[in-house]
Amino acid sequence: MAKPTTKIAQPVLTEEEKRTKALDEVLGDTAASADGIRETLRLLQELHESGILSAVLSLVQAKEEVAKIAVGQLLRPSLTNSINNAMAAAEGLSEIEPEMTKKLVGSLAEGLKQAEEGLRQDQKIGVFDLFKALQDPDINRAIGFSLNLLKGMGQGLKK
């Protein structure tokens, strides 16, 4: 009976054989991706001709200076305040039901349309016109909504 094989000898490749094998793999990959490579070359040519490639290259080469400028801009108090305000607004909006937000924004858009029409007519509003407007159910609903909104805001401001 033959002895069992316990050691498998790996073929040792020379540097030239390794390079040839790597080159064959690259050529195979290139042939498989020929259309994509052609499109990439066209894109690079367009970027070069338009000057964008030079600008991006300069930006990458000056990465430390660009990073310093970017960090400096990000640390400006006005930008920090804007980010904090956006985060606070997002937090506040997350507490409101989306249906109510949609309804409110739609109502606001409708109100702006009517307000624009009113501006075009350039009508004078008197005191009696205000009393008469209170009888309009749409205006009464908006005033009731606004009063409740103001009451809730006042309660929130007290906290």
C-alpha cells in the first residue's frame, strides 16, 4: 500500500511569472470591462477639456489648505447656530403629526393665494368689515385656530 500524501508542494513562481500572471489578469479584466473603460476615458477627456479635472486636481493637491478653510468655515458661530436651529426645528417637527403638517401647509398656500388676490384688489378694510368678517365661518375657524396656537405657545414659553 502507498503512503498517504501529507505535504502538498506549492509551485514557486518567479518574479517574471508573477508579473505575467498579474498582467494576464489585468488584461482579462480590461477586456471584460471595455465599454466601461471607454466611457470613463470619455468622461475624463470631457472633464479635462472643461477645466474641471484641473480644478479637482488642484483641490486634491491643496487638501491641507482646503481642509483648514473648510474647518474654519464650519466653526463659524453663524453656521453653528444654523445647524443647531435646524436640529431644533427637526426635533420640533418630529412631534407634529404629518397629516397636520400637510393640512397646515396646504391651508397656508390657499391663504397666500387669497391674500395675493386681496392685494390686487387694493380694498380698504374698515372696522365694520372686521366685525362682518368674524361671521364668516372660515375666518372664525382660522381665528380660533390662531388663538389656540397662541395659547399653546404661551404655555410652552412659560416652561
